Amino acid sequence: MKHVIVSFFAGLAGILCGCWLAGSPQHLTAAVGQTGAGRNTLQVPAGQNAGSPRPASARKRPPNAYTEQGLTPYEAASAYVYESSNRSVVNIATRAAGQRLMWRENPTEDAGSGFVIDRAGHVMTNFHVIEDADRIVVTLFNGQTVTGEPVGVDPLNDIAILRIDVPEGTLEPVVLGDSSKLRVGYQVYAIGNPFGLERTMTTGIISSLNRTLPVTRSRSIKSVIQIDAAINPGNSGGPLLDSHGRLIGMNTAIASSTGQSAGIGFAIPSSLIARVIPELLEHGRVIRPDIGILQVLKTEQGLLILRMDPEGAAVAAGLKGPELVRRKRGFVVFEIEDRDKADIIIGVNGKRTETVDAFLSEVERYRPGDSVSINIIREGQRGTIDVTLTE
């Protein structure tokens, strides 16, 4: 009897479980990944496996994150800059005579970049790119090669302008921007020919402003732009552009122990470029005023005058250099330079100038014929001498 009762209840439990499973199919289909009608089922679109990713059209797109072409704003800006500006960039190859060995001459070759500044056939580059070149070959965006002839150079600012002869309508000049409005952190784009790879674009930001770039032992370029965009051999003379494709500088130099990009590049600002272009095109050089001081010595007090042009503006104005004192010893007469009699320059128009570069830069803000006040110390007394600058 006990076994009959146990069997009866076991059979009844089996019947009840079977009915429950038959009436709730949605829970089973969700677990195995098949289509179900219940709201708790796992829904899989027709024709797609459960493990495959959703199509791009099914993904939600953040508002204003992409353009109609699916580009991010950064990608769109980069593409625009390149497409609107790369036709203005040229490749410059130079050839110099080099050293002569026996009866053979070993020419040297170099390469750099440049950019078109007008439709009349003028191309700008760095002076050091074409310096001492016997032959200059300019390659345009369409592969056409032409000979370039220098029409104006400014070695102190490392700027040169070439003239090329091409059919009308061939050239696309760059759009000039305003480097005075730049700020650290702005996005920048450098286009050039690194290692001969024509019209290569790299990107970065402005790392710093108002850097000073030495060009000689006593002269330097002011207001230089520091960037972290990759600049390599062959980039010199190429354009530095802003996010609107406007020229804000000319790539000029890098700081590197290997000669290749280390993330520290320098560009001449467009404000300087715009200032020298008219003079280079008209005169072939930058007309700078001459004060007639040939050599100075930096001291703790200021710049002590050592030599002056006897017919220069400084002598005419009354500035003094060292005094020659003759002393006789027996039958021999010695000339001794008494520097205590020389004027010490401490400023221009009241502005302190502690270095040769600062002094010349301040003087060169004026034009030939202008009068400037030179602040000096003469035998311990401060004074001012007005000098009319010459050319």
C-alpha cells in the first residue's frame, strides 16, 4: 500500500511539471537564443546571429559628433586644410658646386619645401634651403618641374623668394593668416616634403610662442612659433597652417640631437613674413637702418662701443668709442686703447637694451632718416644722444 501511494504522487508531480513547461515556452526560447513573443525574451533581428555586432545604422549617434560624411570635426578640419592648401606647396631641390678634387667636382644636393605666395610666380622658402645653390629646381603639385631664380633674400630672417615661370592659372597661392592672434594649444598643420616625400602633412599644437631662434652669433629671429608637429629634413620652408588653412608661419628648424623630429619645431611667424615680402619683391632685400656702430662689448653696465664707422651715423651724432693714447718708451711709441672714454649704450628711446640683438632689433624698428635717442653712460654720467639713422 505504501508503494502504491508513493507511485501515485510521483506520477501526479510528473503530470503537473509537464503542463507547466508546455504553457510557458517563452522562458525556454529566451535561454537558447530563439525568437520569442514574450516581453522577457531575447530578441534577435532576422538574418542576424546572436553573436554578430549591430549594423552601424542601428547605433545611436551622439548629436553633432560627426559630419554628414561620418567624420569627426577634427578629421573634417584636417581634410579641409590639406585639400585646400596642398596645391600651394612645392618641393625645392638644390645643387651646389661643392669641393673640387683633382679634375672632378663633387656637387652637393639638398632639398626643402616652399609655398606659392601669389599668382605671378613667386614662391617663398627658407634662405638656408637655397643658400650657395647653383641650380634650384621647383616641383609643383602636378609634378611639373621648373627652374627657380632668387629675386629677394633676407638672411637675418632666413627668408627667400624665388621666381618661377609657369602658365597663367597654374599656381594656387596660400591664404595669409595673422600670427599675432595665436594662442598656445591651437591646432596647427605642417605640409612639406620630409625626406623627399612630397606634400606630406603632419599635425600638432602650438607648444609655445615668442621663442627666439638664433641665426648668427649675435642675431636672432623674434616671435618664433614653437610646435610639436613632426618636422624633419625636407620640411624647411614649408607652410604652417591653422585649422582654416591659413598661413600662420614657415617651418624653419627643429631642436633635436638626431637631426630628426623630436617634437620640438620652430616656425617663422606670418606677421614677419608679411612685413618683408613687399621689400623683397621691390628691392631684393630688406632695407634696414644703419646706426654706424660696428662692434660693441657686453659689460655689466651695458654695451661698450669698441668700433664705429668713421663716416657713419653714430660718429656724426657724437657717440664716442675708445680713445687712443700714445705713450713713448725710449724710441718706441705705443698706442693704447683707453676704453674708459668709450660710451656705454644702455637703451634706445628709453627702452633698456642689454644685448646686441636687443639693441639692433630696437634700432631696426625705424626707417633710414628717422631719429632715435641712444641712452648712454659716458664717464659715469647718464645721458642721451640723438642719432639720425642712415641706410
